[in-house]
Amino acid sequence: MEAAAAAAAAKPAIRVAAICGSLRKASFNRGLIRCAIELCSESIPGMRIEHVDIEPLPFCNPDLEIDGKFPPPVEAFRRKILEADSILFASPEYNYSLSAPLKNAIDWGSRPPNVWGDKTAAIVSAAGGSGGIHSQYHLRQVGVFIDLHFINKPELFIQGYRPPVKFDGDGNLIDPETKERLKRVLLSLQAFTHRLSRSS
Ligand SMILES: Cc1cc2nc3c(=O)[nH]c(=O)nc-3n(C[C@H](O)[C@H](O)[C@H](O)COP(=O)(O)O)c2cc1C
């Protein structure tokens, strides 16, 4: 084991909540999260990723908050985010922005008390021709208001339909080079999370 990896492994494991902005069954972005989970358990000691499903969330509506309580799927979602040290967003691009389901999840989490505050975060995207660049920069802008701290680099924008084939028919990531790039994002998130926790 390299010295940096050994040092990271000696610290308490970083808990990462991974959120996919697509509800599609064979979603490429969901495939990125599956691959990230595998990469962590195989070769990134000291970091654990859990997928947090946003599909059960109703549309954000403060009228659904009754006596300080959120609807049960929202309570469960917010608890998972609160328990995490860090967030991994897999964000498709819908009309030059983040998808409505992802924005909805973020909005629920931002209701007082904001559950996103002071966590580190990274974004990866599989999209059409843009690779998700507009979606990622909109998401970073939203992150300013809810106090997320994003890694700056590396960035990962994947043109999902461009050769060479990167995903199989079930949305699994099959391209070795993209896997390596995804791993570099995860290592950067891990290092940044340690750096931020040392300075707090
Ligand atoms: C409503 C809608 C709008 C889209 N807009 C864009 C876009 O602006 N830019 C882009 O690169 N791809 C766009 N796409 C393509 C998706 O980003 C692409 O299909 C991506 O793979 C979806 O993510 P998923 O595979 O995780 O479902 C759009 C798709 C949909 C359904």
C-alpha cells in the first residue's frame, strides 16, 4: 500500500452519500455511482460510498412539513445526508441544467435546518453532447447557497453516447479509461475531505 493510502486508511472512514440525478432504469449516471462504490471497496481504503435514492421524494412543498416534521421519505433522505461527511453527485444534464429530481432533492435537504452545510462534494456527469458541463456549473452555483464545498479538479464530463462505448445496456460503466478518471475524482474528494477536517 502506498504511504498516502496507508495514512488515509488509518483515519476514520469517510462516509459518502451518492446521489443520482436520473431516475432512468439503465441510467449511465447511476452506473457511475455503482462503479464508484466498487472502486472504493476494491482500491480506496478509508472511504465508503452509499447510494441514496431520491426517487421516493415527493415534490418539494413546505405545506407538507407538519409540526416540524417532514414526510417519511424526506425524513429518511435528510437523515442519510446528515450522517454523511461528503456528497458525490452523478448529475445528468437536462436542458443545460441539473435535472428536476436532483434539484428537488437538494431543495428538500435545504429546508431548515439545512443538511448539506459544510460537507465536501464532487460531481461527475454522463450526458449527451455537452458531457454535463452546464449541469455541473449550475450545481456548483446551487452549492454556494447551501454551503457545500466542491473539489475543483479533476472534473469528469462524459459524453455518454460518443464512441468508444462507455456504458453497457444496463448502464454499467465498461470503459477502463473512464473508470480510472472516476477513481481520480474519488481520490481528490478523499484528500480534500481530510484537508478540510484538519482545518476545522
Ligand atoms: C429532458 C432531457 C433534456 C436533456 N438535455 C440535455 C442537454 O442539455 N445537454 C446534454 O448534453 N444532454 C441532454 N440530455 C441527454 C441526457 O443528459 C443523457 O441522455 C444522459 O445520459 C441522461 O442521464 P442518464 O443516462 O443517467 O439517464 C437530455 C435528456 C433529457 C431526457
